[in-house]
Amino acid sequence: MPSASSAASDSGRPAPSSLWRDADFRRLWMGQTASQLGEHAHLVILPLFAVVTLDASAGQLGALRAVGQAPILLLSLFAGAWVDRWRTRTTMVLTDVGRALVLGAAAVAGLFGVLGLPALTALAFAVGTLSVFFDVAYQASLVRLVERDRLVRGNSALEGSRSAAQIAGPALGGALVTLLSAPLATASNALFFALSFLSIRRIRRSESVPERAERPPRLWRRIQEGLRFVAGDTALRAVCLASAAFQFSFAAMMTVYLLFLPRELHLSGTVVGLVLAAAGPGALLGALLAARLPSRFGHGVVLVCAAVLGDGVFLCVPALRGSSAVTIPVLLAAGFVFGLGGQLVNVTVMAVRQAVTPAGMQGRAAATITFVGMGLTPLGSLLGGFLAQEWGLRTSLLVTAAGMMLSPAVMAVSPLARLGRELPAARDAPVSANDAPPGSHDAPPGSHDAPPSSRSST
């Protein structure tokens, strides 16, 4: 069945032929871009504030990052079931408002001198919780706005905007921590979430309101359906395993990396932000290439080769020593290559997952893969802090970077490596005897979906 965007607009006029002529898609894209910019700045501001200003230990930094990532493990499945039953637009605007208010409250607390590690930890958990819901919702929203044959282009556009946020966000976050006070650096993010709210709330395409008079056990039955669906598909199982291997190792590596850059290489907060931002240009190029390479060389070839390239580049970083004139260009190059490979994997995996997932299962499939793939990130962050404290920064960085190579290894021996130039066909949705009558769900005709990316789903 054609999607809402491919058949006709809500006004009855023919839908625009170009993806960029679709006003609702543009509003989603602009809102997601602003949200990602705020999120990427936030992810740099908090750790750098803890390390540079509060002199947090390796263990404390690992704990701070773990708490911020804990909502992925605790709430992803619930978020997926929620999104499949509610309007995605409503979920996105509420989470934008929530993040803006939380950051504003943190800024006030900082001005009164109470923005210490306990306050930062609470802030990280609150923002992480809201981000889980936003990420699942915007991905499910995409497939309700574009038709199946435009999923790769739609994902490429959204991932390209996220790549732009990766360029500006870390650099902005590092500069704000260095040049301004922590409260002002934290408050700056509220503006981006407010802009996201203003854009997304203007999406006009209607979503049917789902039936809400459900008994509490119904939520758990829907979560179980999502788990069974993902577990029953060999490609999606491989995505989960590859994602879990990558995210666990990457979380550990990043905890060590955020200590390695300022303490071992003696880089300032601004330079650290620029180094982290180097992944953005690479990811932007990767998003552009992802719209073409899979259809030319095959989805499986692109997945495996891009993962090997992007994950393997960090193996050279622990050997860096000497002057910043040498180390900084190498770090920038490593970040660029990592962003390029990671983004190729992100866009390709999202298109594959969206293609095999039926309309009514999109949110739950995205949340299930997020739960399995990113649920181990808090443990990875804790492990990174422990290794840095016990083994030293260079050794720990090498070990955790080597662990990231498990992800391409899993993909290489899985059905993902055998995917060809065409996207696989969609599977049938599981039938539940307790399902609500047709028309009571919030997925319009032709909807499909997607997960949190940035290698958040592989």
C-alpha cells in the first residue's frame, strides 16, 4: 500500500514528487537537526565539565556516563510500545519541552553553586530518559512521512543533519566549557531543544489517536511481541548482536578517550571538542555515500567494509605521543574516518531494518534493537573507567578499541554480509489474539520505521 506521502496530501492534492518539497518532512528534519545539535553539545559539556572543572576521577566519569546511558537499558522497550500506540509528534514535542526545562533548571542550580557531580548525574539521567523517547519517536515518524522507496534518502537526510550536529555540537560544547561558566554552557542547549519543539509541533499530517483504554498487562504483551519479532528474524538478530558488541566497547573506549585527550595528550577543552567534532564531516560524507553505495555494491558489502574501516581506525590512537602539531592532525583524521564508516553503517542498517519491519511493529522493533544494542553501554562506561584506573590510559584505550572490532566480525559471519543490492522484503506482523480492532492503532497506511543511530543500532 502506498504511504500517505506517496498517494495524496491531507488536502486531497497530489503529494509532492520531491522529498524536500514535503513540508512535513522538512519540519521533521529541521526539528531533528536542532535536537541533535543540542544533544551532541550536551554529551561533551557534561563529561568535560566533570573532568576539567570538577577534577572527576576515572571512576566518577565512568559512573556519570553510565547513569546518562542507563535509560537506554531501563526504558527503551517501554518507549517502543509507547510510540507504537501514541502520536509520534506529541511524543517528540513533549520530550523537547522536557529537555529544555531540565537544562534550564540545571543552569539556575549552577548559578547558585550547586551544580556539582550529584546535580550533573541527575541531569544526565533526566536528559537521557527524554532522549530515548525522542529518538524512537522521530525514527517511527520518518516512515510515516515517506514512502518505502524513499527510506534510504530520508534516512540519508536525517543522518546528514545529525552529522552536521556532530560537527558543530562537540566543538560548541568544548568551547562553551572553556570560555563560559558551566551553567551558561548547560543552558545553551535549552535553546536547541526549544527550536526543535517549534519546528516539530508544526507538522500537519495527522496521526490517528490510538485506543487508550487498555489494561496494564497489555503494554507488556506488546513489548513481548516486539522482542519475539526481532528474535525471529535472522538479519535483525545479527543487527542486535553487532550493535551490542560495538556499543559496549565504544562506551568503554570513549570513557578512556575523554580522559586520554586532556590528561595524556594535554589538550584543552576547546581542542578536545574539535577532535570529537571531526567525526561530523566524515559522517556527513558517509550519509551522502550511503544513498548510493548499497545499491551499487550491495548492502552487505557496504556494512562489513564500512564497519571495519570506521572501528579499526582507533587502534592507532594509543600510539600517539609528542607535540600537538603531530597528534592533533592524526586525531582529526581518525575521527573523520570513524564518522565516515559509522555513518555508512547507520544509514544502511536503518534502511534494512525499516524494510523488513511491518508498519505496526516499527516503534517496538526500533526500541528492541536499541535495548539490546545500547543496553550494555552503562556497563561499558563503567568498565572503561575501571580499566583506566587499573591499567592506565594507553593500555585501556588499546584494549577497548580492539573490542570494537567484534562488531564487524559479527556482521561478516551473519546474514547481513550476504545482503544484495535490493532491500529485503517486509515480514508479516505477528498476530495477537488480544490486539485491538483494526483502525485503533496510530500507524497510518504505508508506515514503516527506524532506530536510534550513530551506530546506536549497529
